[in-house]
Amino acid sequence: MQPLKGITVVTLEHAIAAPLCTRHLADLGARVIKVERPGVGDFARGYDERVKGLASHFVWTNRSKESLTLDVKHGEARQILDSLIVRADVLVQNLAPGAAARLGLSFEALHAKWPRLIVCDISGYGDDPERPGPYRDKKAYDLLIQSEAGFLSITGTPEQPAKAGCSIADIAAGMYAYSAILAALIERGKTGRGVRLDVSMLESMVEWMSFPLYYAFDGAAPPPRAGAAHATIFPYGPFPAGDGHSVMLGLQNEREWQAFCAKVLQRPELASDPRFDSNARRVAARDALAAIIEEVFSKLGSEQVVQRLEDAQIANARVNGMAEVWSHPQLAARRRWSEVGSPAGPLPALQPPALPASFDACMGAIPALGQHTDALLAELGFDAATVARWHADGVV
């Protein structure tokens, strides 16, 4: 029995944050009905064609959903929306700030009719009408939020900031929305009433920035940009080996430093070298120490470096590309790959992390645009003639 079996989620979503949230709810067995624009759909469908003609972002965030096309601004759309919402436990939306309210989908309007409904609004800067803030109506995309939240100031090289290679601000907001909805369902089980969840991408990302914020507390200097290395611990980062591959390694304490010198570098005298005998000194002298490490590693292949690190019980990792992750032996050994259907045929999909073994995650197909429109409208009680007219009129 999947834990959210019997829970229905209606979502007016696009891009990443809301779709990722609702896909995780679908993983747990919730029925997720995705409302999309007729003819166009979620604009993430058009980001690229990397997965057998489908968009990589869309494939990732939209399995196990039903797609209903609906022009929510059309005069006849409201009766369809109301028919959906009356059956729903959760409404999720990440439309532009104020758009849901203009459609009559604010929490206040919906709560008066359906007090058990949980409403989750996801926006860039927060959309609480009582505390709108000066940024409420600003457009907010992932990279812009990474910038506003200070992430770019600590990421990259000393010369150039860099964004994360995936949509971490969207992911942060989507995951906080997901966990907040689960909490709201528990609360509703106790009180019988739904609540409003106001999820801000900025606030979600700033929460993830708490270490550098506290590191720079009370006017102190922030962590420097250090590329793929750790800004405040050394040695901690990638180092090239003699075969052209890099090895990532990290030291956490003085015991590991001594083992690193003796067993990896095979220069035990460095452990007590006054330039390097504390983490603070190693950070201050990182260029000199890096030169020593690289000189030793240049005479070894990456597998030899990894073996020395393993023998010394020093944390390490290979610097993998996407091809290596697809074929990662740990994921294969733990049977973490599954398969889902799609308009382009079967596709591999990672099993959701951290779920108990007591149930199987829902691994349903990625929907084609409007694939479930007619079936859903029939389920809602609309007759075939009405549905045909709505298709002709562009309502659905």
C-alpha cells in the first residue's frame, strides 16, 4: 500500500519546482493531475529533445502523472477546474505571482468552499498577501535566485563566479514544497482542515546557504570561491593523477592528515611540517601543499592513487561524468534503476531515494500532452458532445 494512495493532487505547474514536488508525491502513490495549456503544455516540454525527442527536464519531473489540457482563462474552464478541485486533496501551483488569485484559486477563495483542501503556492520570492515584500512580483528563474541568494558569490573560481550545473534553487523549493505538503496532510488528519503553504525559492535557497551565512556572521569575511576544492578545509578537492584523470579526496582531521602523509604521499615528515600542522595552516599554504601532492600523484595512475587513499582510510571519489553515473557500479548493485513508459517508448529512471522497503514506488509513464483529457472529463461527468465542443472551441 503506497502511503499516498487515495490522495489526489491537482497541479497548475510548469518548469521544475512544482513538477518536481508533485512527481515525488506521485512516487508515493498520489494521483497527480497536471493541468497544461492546450497545444503547448508545460513549457519545459520544449527545453530540449535529448531523450529520444523528449525534454530532459520534463522526463525527470513528470512521470506517473495524468495530463489534462485546459485553457484556464477561458470562460468555461472554471466548471472543469471546480469539478477537479472538489475531488482534490491538494492544489499546487507555480503560476506568476497573483495569477492564481485572479483565476479565483487563492487559498482564501478555495478554503471557504473546500476547507479540507491543502493549497501550495510556489513562487520566486513569496506570495503572502499580508507580507508581500518589495520583490513579490519580480520574475524569478533558477539562476536569478542562485544569484539573489548569494550562491554565486561563493561558487566558482577566485576570478569568476559560477552557477550550479543543475537547477538547485528550483530543486530546493520543490523539495520544501513536497515535505511541507506531507506535513500538511498529517496536520489535516488531526484537524480536518487544509492549510496554505507559501513556498519561496529565495527562502528555500537561503536556507541551503546557512553555512556560508554563519561563516560570514557579524561582518566576517565570507568563504572564498575555491572552484571544486573546499573553501575552508585543505586538502579537500580534486587532484590530477599521472594518467590524466582526477581524484577527489577530503581530509577532516589531524589523524587523517598524518595517515595521508605516511601512506598516500609516503612522506611522513610532512605531518609535522610547521607549514602544514593544522588545517588553518594548510589552508594558508594550500598552493605549496598542492604542489607537493600533485608532484607525488603525477607519478601514479588514478587507480593507484585511489588504492593508496583506501589503504589509508582517506575519503575519496572519482570525478565522474554523466556516462560514468549511468553505469555506476553502486547504483547497479543496489538495483536502483527502473524503467518507465513515455511517448518515446521505455526509458530508464532512478528509483526514488530513501523510501522504505514496505512498498514499491509508483513508476508510471511520462504523459503525452493532453493524453488523459477525454478520460478525465468523462470521469468528471461531462458528456461526449460537450467535450467535443470544448475541443473545437479551444477550451481543452
